[in-house]
Amino acid sequence: MEQLTCNICEIDIPPEHDGRWTGGHNPEPIYVYGFDLNDRCCGECNDRVVTPARLKIMEIRYERRRDAQP
């Protein structure tokens, strides 16, 4: 398998889980420029950037639904 590069920090994605996983993480919603399975991010960017962005989106959606209720 070819070496994947993080679409966020642009470093080579290191293996995780004792070297058994080399596929990185889904970078959405931070990196969405078309659907390509090679669009991946490293574990550090996933933890520091992607996951907090996903949680913020969930929070905003929850608040909008709450505010829309009569």
C-alpha cells in the first residue's frame, strides 16, 4: 500500500495500532474537496482538528433544533 499523506498537516501518516492500520482517518468536515479515498488525515490532526470540528457542528445543529421548537 502506498504511503498516505495527511491532507491537513501534509506529513506522512504514520501507522497506528501497533502498525496494523496505515489508512489514517476521514478528514471531513475540515478537508472536503471531492470524494477521494486518498483524502485522509493523521491521528494527531484527527484528535486536534477534525473531532472538535465535528463536535462543534453537532452542537450547532442541536441548538438550531432546540431554538426551532415552539
